[in-house]
Amino acid sequence: MENLLGSYFILFLFFKSASRSLTCFSRKERLFFDRTFWLYRIIIKFFCFFFSLFVELENGFILVFFTKILFDLSFQPIRTKFASLVSLSDFGFL
């Protein structure tokens, strides 16, 4: 088992050095591209997160307004009945 891990480590070092020699960029140029890639990745994650948050909030608001409209429609006859029976002037406010 120890020999197997050692051979994997040697293969890892070989491919790491081989991949560096295959690129035509210097270390400074590659660092610039890596940082640019990470910056774009962070920006994309930011926009995806806020877009999904916006969609979830929109669904929540639609649900709240839909239930409010249903509630208003279902209790409209009761409300108009009580409004016609009792007004603010009956309580001495007006």
C-alpha cells in the first residue's frame, strides 16, 4: 500500500511538471489568467446566486398576493355585511 501511494505521488509530480512545460505561457502570464478566471468565476457565482434569490422572492410574493386575493374574495360578502351594519359614526368617532 505504501509503495502504491508513493508511485501515485511520483505520477502526480510528473504530470504536474509535464503540464507546466506544455503551456506556452510564463508563470507570470499564467498567474494573470488564473486570477482572471477566478474573478470571472466569482462574478458569475454572484449573479447566479442573486438571480436565484430574486426568483425565490418573486415566487414568495406571488404566493402571498395570491392568497391575499383569495382571502379577500372569500370574505368579501361578510365584510360588506358588517360594514353596512356598523360604521365609525356608530362608535362616536365621526
